[in-house]
Amino acid sequence: MKIERIETTLYRIPLATPVEAASHGVMSEFDLVAVRLTDSGGGDGCGYTVLNAGHGDAIVPIIRNVFSMILLDEDPRCIERMWTRMWRSHHYSGRGGLVSFAIAAADVALWDLRARNLGEPLWRLLGGHSPAVRAYAGNIDLNFPQEKLLEGVQRSLDAGYRSIKMRLGKPSLQEDVARVTAVRELVGPGTELMADANEAWRPDQAMRAFQALRAFDLIWIEEPIRPDDYAGYAHLRAHGGVRIAAGENLHSVAEFTALISARGVDFPEPDLTTCGGITPWMKIAHLAEAHGLPVTSHGAHEVHVHLLAAVPNAAYLEVHGFGLEKYIAQPLQMKDGLAIAPDRPGHGIDFDWKGLDRYRID
Ligand SMILES: [Mg+2]
């Protein structure tokens, strides 16, 4: 069996409401890069990655000009071999960064193709632990005034979430504390609350913030400082008094190895769209397990629900607010605060390609 056809497309999709997270600025649109594969047996698979608007232009040529040559005529069952060849093709200029986003789109398509050919859902093919995964609402709300912040939290409660994330990183710590106070008052003590600083702080500012936020029983504070300050993470984790989630800005297994080895994280948070796809995501999840840590996810919840359902150390699925579900036939199924991995073959995502077509730019 051989891979016969590879189609790569780029879409720039507007968000319903512009949203802000610290370090990202206000986002009003995002790029979706999709890769569709067909094999000689008539099988097909689809992968995708998600980037800041404008960044898709940089990775589409890598997939079309380099990865296509690596994947065409390959046996679609030999994913590790193809992944390694894609990684090595950019060893000099890559080993992470944008190249990992490019590999991710192809890698997800390879796993989807393999699972569909076997008639298995990804979660069972990749390990098959439990299809029900605890999920939280990953709200992006730093730019919202407090009233709108609380409206979003209420919407998440009304939708059945029992775990909700809010954003930190206002110009003053007092303002962050006031917003956390208001959210905690609204949700009460029985709802799990996470907070994401998106690298808003220097280490000294982060320590002050941790001390001020200890009283709110947060499940975690996410990305308090820049992602590659592993010693800084270890110091905060040892002395800050609040557990830490991090990983969406790490783009390789090696970077996760460094953070976990430094004892800098409580909830490793790989994102398959940023770390090179399902192949490295599973390695990071197992690396976490070997260190006695849970694993959580960032973004791309339609695929991550399978990966978390595959492993025994799943903590939470982030249900992300980019609204991709508008273009997916069967969006994520939720029940009692749990996300349920579908039993359809592959990842089970049917994109509405016609609906997406109006946003296609390449
Ligand atoms: Mg985050």
C-alpha cells in the first residue's frame, strides 16, 4: 500500500468575537492548514494544524515542496519512519518552531488514514483507556470587561462545564485578583477554576501573583512566565504554592523532557498542532506518566479528546474557544462535564469543506 495523493489547503477564518490573551494580543482571525491524504487502497485521512493568522503561509510550502516528496509512495502504516524523515528534513532550521506545526498537519492525516483503514477510532488504536475525559471551558477573555468576563463564565456553567479557565495578565496584579475574586464568587467553591497568564510575568512578578492567588483554590496557573525558563518554572513550582500547567509553546519532545526533568510543571500541556502531531504527543503523555504526572491538552479538542482517552494519566481536555466546530459535522459530544471520544473510525472529524471554501486563501 502506498500514499498516492496529498492535498494541502490554507484557510484564514474570522473569530465570532475578537479575543485577547497576554502575549498574543487581540486575535480576530486564525489560520487553518489542512492536509488530505489518499492511499492506493482507496483509503483517506485528514489532518490539520491551527496557527496565528498569517503564519499558515510559511508552512504550506514546506508541506507541499518537502513533506509531499517524503510521503508520496510511502507505506502509510509506517508513521514513525515518515515522521522522522519529516523532522530530519528540517533538522538545521527546525527542531521545533513552525516546522512542528507543519509536521503536525501531515502526522494527524497519517494517523487518521491508518485508523480509518483499520476501522478503529483513534482513541482505541492509540491505547484505549477510557472514552470519557474530564473537560474544561478554555475561555479567552483578557480583553473583556468584568461584566462580559462573568457572562462568559456563566455561559460555560450553563453549558454544563464543571471546570472553567479564565485569563490573567492585566497591567496590575490588583486587577487580576479582582477578576479572579469575581469569578470565584460567581462559580462558588464547587466549580474547578484554572487561570492562564500566557507568559504575562517575569519570575519575580509571577511569584507575587502566585502568593496573591493562593487563596482562590485554583487547579493551576498556566504559563506564568516565558516557556523555556525551565529553572524559573522549577523555582515557582517549588515555592509558589499553586500548581503549574505549561506546554502549548513547547514545540518538541526535547523541550518537554527539559521542563519535566527540571521538575517545572504539574500539568504538562502538549498541543498536537504545535509539537509535531499525534506521534510526539503520545510520547510526551507517556513521558509525563513515567514521571508520575498527569497530561492535559491545549486547543484542537476534537483530536485531543482521542489522545487523552487513549492514556491512563489524562487530566483535562481543554475545550477551546476558536469555534472550529461551526465547520465540523459532528462537534464534540459532552455529558456531565465529560467529553466523549467518538467511536467513528479515525478522529471522526468531517469538515464542512464547502462552508470553509469561502475562507480558503491558498
Ligand atoms: Mg494557555
